[in-house]
Amino acid sequence: MSDDRPIRPAAVREHNRRAWDARVAARGRFTKPAGDEDFFDPLRNVDGVGWLGDSIAGKRLLCLGAGGGKHSVIYAAAGAEVTVVDISPAMLALDREVATERRLQVRTVEASMDDLTSLGAGEFEIVVHPVSTCYLPDIRAVYREVARVTAIGGVYVSQHKQPVSLQADVKPTDQGYLVREPYYRAGPLPPVAHSLHREEGTLEFLHRWEDLLGGLCRAGFMIEDLLEPFHANPKAEAGTFSHRSQFVPPYVRIKARRMGIAPAATGRVWTPS
């Protein structure tokens, strides 16, 4: 179990910036740019369920926390006017490299997802946010920033690590994948090595459902759909990503719509002492 004391947000950002730069240098997981196969049908490639409609041509689209030379260029190939924000300059360099190779227009912005002051209010019609909120302690601050830069009626598609996936062991015991980490915590999760469910070297934080979903609504979004991406395989070897996914769902994907007025927060909110 990790030290549960909070860490200053600035220190978290700097730690994770260095960690992701290092992952790019080591060609780690999630730093592989898009390949030729990703461009055959780009919109279907990134939106197989059709949440973004038949076309995004000409749409102002933000790829948030999505550097690495994959998401931004695929959406650009589908016709969107793409801005990609990432905290890692090395990850953004991959976006610029692939965009140049593919003759695509992509704007890159180095920033933290909880501080988008360099972007204009209501600037984007679509915000696409792959798994990355786990790298900041306060997801509510992220949602407030996303709400500010999303146009009224705009779509926000985000994916997150499920809380139980961050609580459970990576390797099975004779009793299955045991839940080790507390649900109510303030500090970062303990360091991890050789995990397919977390990123070694980064600081990661567990976000509870009341913040993942309730925080989204309180920021001014209406949830329209929710999916749990399927990764389970009953024939997979014990301890693999697919085997664990039979028992512990790894991700949740949410489609939300930006409403005109952010509702007032109601109900009790737990605060770590």
C-alpha cells in the first residue's frame, strides 16, 4: 500500500512529464505512432461505435492528453481540424513527425489537461480524451477545463481506468485477483513494474465513480452513453491482460454532451482528511 499523503499538483505534472519523455526515449508502450493500417478508414478506426456520426470533416477537434503520433493524425486524416494537447514534449514531437510524413495539419500544445488556459472558451466542437486522467489527482479540475473549451452542444468522449482495476493485483493468487488498494485515498498509487494495466515510472491516481461520472455532470455535461471496452478472453493464460479482464474490467468509455448551464453540485462529497 502506498503513502496516502497528497502531492502538490505541480510536482505531479513535472514527474509525469519526465516519465512520458523517458517512455518515448525507450519506445515504451503507448508511444508507437500510427501505421499505414490506421489510415485505411480513419474515422471507423477511432470511432467504431459511431458516437461522432458519419463525418467529422471540418470539425474543430481537441485530442486531450493524446500525444504520441497516433490519435491526432488519425482524426486529421478523417478531416477534422485537430489540436493535440499533451504534457510531454517528446510525445508531441511524435505527433508533428507523423503529421509531416502524412502531410496532415495538426496543432500541438504543451500543457497539462487541468490547465488549458492557452485554449479559447468554446473553441472545440469535439473533445476526444484517451486514458490519461489517472495521471492527475483531481479529475474534477480536468472536467472544468474541458467544459470551458467545449462549445455548447459539443461532444466529449473520454476513456478512463476503472477504479477496481487500479485497486486489484496485477498477478492472480489462488483466490483470484485480490483488491489491495483502498477506494478512499488521496495520494498516488504505489509504484509498479512490468504491468500491462499501469504505466511504470508514472504517478497514477484512483478516481472514484462519484467523481468520474458525478463530476462530469456537475461540470456541465450530460452523459449520453457509456461502454466498457471488452478485453476478456476465457482461454487466455492466467496473469495476462485478457485473463485479468474477465474478472476486473480495465476501462470505461463515456460519451457526454456539453450543456448550456453547469448544474450546482448537490449531495455529500467525501473529502480526505
